[in-house]
Amino acid sequence: MLRFLIRRTAGAALILLVISAITYVLFFALPSDPALLACGKQCTPQLLATIRHTMGIDAPLWVQYWHFLGGIFAGREYGAVHCAAPCLGYSFVNEQPVLQTLLNRFPATLSLALGAAVLVLTFGVGLGMIAALRRGRPVDKASMGIALIGASVQIYFFGIVVRYIFVDQLAWLPLPGYTSPGSSLTGWAGGMLLPWITLAVVNVATYARFTRSSMLEALDEEYVRAVRAKGLSPWGVYIKHAWRGAMTPVITMFGIDLGLFLGGAVITETTFNIPGIGKLAVDSVANSDLPMLMGTVLVASTAMVVANIAVDACYALIDPRVRAS
Amino acid sequence: MSALLTDDPPPAAAAATAALAGRSPAALAWSRFRRDRTGVASGIVVALFFVVGLGAPVISRLYGKNPYTTYGQNQPGLLDAFGYPVGPMGGMSSHFWLGIEPGLGRDVFTQLIYGIRTSLLISLAVVLIVTVIGTLVGITAGYAGRWIDYSASRLIDLILCFPATLFFVAFIPVAQSAFVSPTQPVPTWMRATTVVLVLSAFGWASTARLLRGQVLSLREREFIQSAQVIGVPAHRIILRELLPNLWTPILISVSLAVPSYVTTEAALSFLGAGMVEPTPDWGRMIQRGAEVYNADFSYMLFPGLAMLVFVLAFNLLGDAVRDALDPKSSR
């Protein structure tokens, strides 16, 4: 297990290095000139050159990327400003190191991701299991019908319709928004409730459909027939044997989705104005804040890569066949 | 005995098969599809969307309005003092079937049907590019094997590691600046092209991975191996032996891709990274609708419902197509 983790971590570091290089080249090779934007209306060539130098974008591209990497490990200077050791760049729009802003924004993204993940797993897997065990019955048809609508509805549409009905008209749910759980736990949970439900509903559908088909497949397997023949109770068969086999593909999907959520659920955060990584990215686009955008992409891809490793580690825990190899 | 070894059946047998009406797999799939009532109904709904989308200019001419004119501002009495439409459901009337837009006072119905056009054209372009590139890469990697397969697979892995939505939102405006100087306005066709190119650049990887897997398993089957043994050239094996067996997975991936790109395009426009004013677009309409939903709920309701119906119908159609092509699959 330890060797596996070390090998995968090294692989992940390599992937992140490549992604950061590609992102850097894509963002900074193109002629959109952040210096020109920062320079403003009374721009003189000297001033432009000074700003370019301060931003560190007057060197050739590969030197720039080298400085960027150097900044992550040793910190770097932007003109008079010092950006300490894990320096992911400096946002001249916010006048703050990129990492600082990312750290400020991450708790909101984390809250949204974890809450939605709990709901998605509980209801998605639960609904899928029930549908599989009552195959062809009204319960199955109803839950699959709901799942289909959930899979087709858009976050920004569903979120605002639900907000309109349950917050603005009926006032059953509190206003959505993010408050730090440190300052008010109930305020935090209340404000996150609608975003959690919205992000979950859209994904529950996929999980319910996926769990159902995976469970039906598992129930057809020979080992399930074997334990049935052995005389195990139906629930013993479902929970102890079929479920375990059926969960492996679901966990893969969950890992990828959790990685996506942790990298910032862009649409949900924008719909409910939650100050997370995804909202930060959208705002940075509006402000043409390239270093900040670069930072959000790096956070999001790190989340993806880490989630992938976690999924593979979970495989080993669940599936004895993987452990052996 | 010799009849068993040749491809041509003896005359009597040929007559018998003709009487039994030898049906191609496509004909079998079609007859299975026709029996699926949900499938046919959703197919009709999807077809309707295509007709309305492509015929939008004709419809809007018959209807007598266009999606750009600010009727509410030109004609007094349509918008109230706050810029919200007068009358029920966002100013619905016999003149403006689905009401008018708050603020600018444009016609909702024509915006909606032109919006289908925008979404469909962009997503169909992406699906076409993604499928062609994905198929080419998938078949090449799966069939060639060795280092070609290895490098293609690593590239696919890498692309699938990119956080898609966030990257699109971040990269599309940057990519646009490559073509147009930041001080100039970006022409509409340029925006659409950038969206198509960026979505395609990252979209082909999943199709390629799917087809590579299919080709890997097909490659080991007897009919491919015997073709290789008797010296059939590689391009013939790929075109005549492999490709006919790949139509099913290709069609299935297309049926999943179309609704997914329609929603991706709308989501990008909602986030402000896709199509912008004044191009009619569902995502852009919902973005505006989300700003005014409390005063004029219907302006976001219509594009939202239209998209829900389209995606739902397309998903049902996709399920039916999958069932028809693969009778073993269970729903």
C-alpha cells in the first residue's frame, strides 16, 4: 500500500507539472496583455515596460515558467512586493498573493463539496439500491423517472426556481449564502442548505441510475447466486455481497465528482453567489486576472489528481482482487 | 460441402433467406426502435426542436418579429416605469406570445427559437469534430498498439485530468484575445468558433478512450486475425472489418454528447464565457433571467423549461437508441 501511494504520488506530481506548464503556456503565450490592462488610460511605453518587468512577463516564456516554478519552492519578488515560499503568483488586481486568496476562498468550496457529497451518496446510492431490489415495480419506475428529470435539469435553472418558490415566495428555507461555520454553525448550515440540495439533486440522478444498473449486474453474478444457494438471507446477500461488488464503479465516479466539486463547483457557486474557488475563477475572468485564473486551474487540477489517487486507494480497500495484485 | 465453404449460398437457400427477409443489424435495430413508444415520442420532440431551430428565420418572418428589436422601448405601454413588462406572465399577449424581455423589451419567443439555433449549431459542430478526432485517435491507438498507443493513452489521461468547466471558463476569453485585440469587440462568429474549438480540443479524449478499448478487444477476435493472416492491408481491415463493428459505440457516444454539449454551451453563456449580448442564447437568457427572477419569473422560466424538455427528450431518445442497438442492455 505504501509503495503504491508513493508511486502514485510521484505520477500525480508529474501530471500536475505538465498541466501547470500547459496552462501557463496557454494563458501567457497568447497576446492578451495583462500589463496593458493594468497600465490604464494614461499609459506611456516606459510605464508599460516597468509594469511588464514588475509582473515578470518581459522574459521569454520558458524563463517565465521557470520563475513561476521557482516561486512555488523558494518564493519570489514582484517589484517591491515579496511573495513567500509556496508562491503561486501575485494578483495585481487584488494586490495579494494568489495563494492567500485561494486559501481564503477554499473553505466555502469545501463546505459546498462535502455537504453535497454526503447528500449525493446517501440519496443517490439509496435510491439506486431500492430501484434495483424492486426492479420493475412502481418504486423502481418512479425513482428512475425522478432520476431522469434530475439528470436533465440544469443547476442554474433548478437552483433559481427552488429559490424563488421556497425562499422568496414561501420563506421555508433561509437565504442561500456562505457564512463561516466558525462564526455561526446554524447560519452556515442554513445558508448552504439550498446550494447543497441543488448540487446534490443534479448528481443524485446519475448516481441512482448508475447504482441501479451496477447492482442489477452484481445480482446476476455467480458469487451472488452461490451465497443465495448457501441459504443466506436476502438482505445478507444484498448488503454483504452484491452491494460490495456493485460499489466499485460507483466509487470511481464519486472520486471524480468529488475532485470536480473540490476544484470549485463553478455553476453552483455562481448561481448562489458563494465565494468559493469556482466563483473566484468567474470573477477573475471578468477582471482579466491571469495569475489568479492560473491559480484556480491549479487548485482544481490538484483536486482532480488527488481524488483519483484516493479512488484507487479505496479500490484496494474494497476489492480483495485489487489488493492481491 | 463446398456450399458451406463458399460465401454464396446455393440457389435454393438463397431463395429461402429472401423469403425470410435477411435483415441487416441496422434494420433490426430500427424495428426494435419503432416498437419503443417513449423512444419514438422523444424522437419526435427532438426532431421538432431541430426543425424549429433550423427554421427560426422562417418562423420569425411569419411571426413578424426578430430577436434584436427592442419593442418594449420603441412602443410605449409595454414596459412599466421600472422596465418590467406590463401584463400577466412577463407581458404575454397575442402580439408577444411568450412576453417581452424586462429592460430591453425584446421579444421572448424569437429569442427562444433563435437560441435553439445557437445551442444546436455550436453543439453539433463540437460533436462532429469530437467524434471524428476521437474515432481517428481511438482506432489508431487501439490498432497500432506499442508506443503509439502508449503516447495516445497518456495524452488522453492528461486531458481527462483537466478540470473541464473551470478551464473552459478561464480559457475561452484568453483564447479569444488571441484573435482579437482586447480593446476591440469580439465578433459573434469568432466567439462561436472559439467556444467550438476549445470544447473540441478537450472533448475528443473520452470518445477516443471508449473506442480504443473497443478496438483493443476487437483486435483479438478471429475475424480480424484471419484477415491479418491472409494479408489484408491495415487500412482495409480498419475500414471494412473494424469500423462496421464500431458504429454502435460511436452512435451511443454521439447520443450522450449532443445534450451534454448543449448544456455545456448554455452553462458557459450563463457564466459569461460563451455567447454574449445580443446573440440569442438560452444560457444568456437564463443569466439575465436570474438577475430579475423575483420581479419577472417568466423570463427565466421559458428558456429553462425549453432546455429541460430538450435535454430530457434527447436523454430518453439516447436510451431508446442504446436499447435498440444493444438488445442485451437492460434498463
